Amino acid sequence: GDVQPRFVFQVPLAGRTDEELLAGFNQLWRRNIKKATKAGVEVSLGSYDDLPAFHEVYVETAARDRFTPRGLAYFQRMWRAMSQEDPDRLRLYLARHEGRVLAATTAVRVGDHVWYSYGASSNEGREVRPSNAVQWAMMRDARDAGAAVYDLRGISDTLDPDDHLFGLIQFKLGTGGFAQEYLGEW
């Protein structure tokens, strides 16, 4: 299969207020952001020292979604390399509820483009919507840092509900962005 996705999902950020971004989200996304806020989900920036907490949830996600996870050392090398190049190139976000990390993500910034790079969510606490909370924080931070585009990365080329990636595309569609097709690679 393809190593790099042919289709990605992007949310335009330039010149948009929080209210304008929220207005672009579907009703479920807006409700889930409110639910996370009301439940007390707190999203914070992490550091190199928080990578093990990210990795723990990432491994849990890999088991649930049946993919082979990268080792912690991979993320530690990535952090060191990208931070050396630019201290804000890579950001780690942690969504906590009652002190427990329920979702964690990484974002990569180059110029005015921010990519949602890796994401993880615990099997516990899904009802407080930490994944929506963390994405909402990442989009606002990206915009506030001058990004014009927030890229949720790969999506499949089908809206077939029987496709194994349908839940992923459904999640991304809720942000009110658009599908962008790339040429692919040889």
C-alpha cells in the first residue's frame, strides 16, 4: 500500500477567530468540545520528559487499532532532532482528566503549515472527549502561532461506511475542513 497518503484533510486557519472555527465544525464536534470543557479535560503542552506518558497511550491505541507502534526511542530521537532545528518545530500535547493522560498528540510546524503528526487516546475516559479537546487546542495554538493551515493528514479515498478507516475520516470531516489530493509518490 501507499506509504504517504494521497488525500489529506486540512482546516484553513488564517484570519479565523475561535467563533469562526467553531462555526465550521459540525454539531457533534461543537458538542464534544463543550462536553470536554464541562468535564474538566485540561490540555497542556508537554516536554521531552512527557514522551513516556504519550508513548504509553500511543501503545494502547496501537493495540486497539491493530497497528505496530514505534518505540519510545523513535519519538525521543524525533524530539531531539526537530528541537535542534527549531525549538517550536515539534510540540507535544497532553489531554488530562482527573490527572490521567487520556489523549496525547504531536504537531509539527514548518512555515505556515502545522501537521497533526501522531495521536493517541486511551480506552478509558472516551466519554469526556479528550481527543476533541486536544485537537481544538492544537488548532488554536497553530493559528495563534501564525499557521495558515492545520493538516489532519491522511484520509482514505472513500466514504464507504464499511471501510476500515471510515471512523477516522468521519472524525476529521467534523472539523469543517476539506480534502486535499496530492500527486502521490513513485
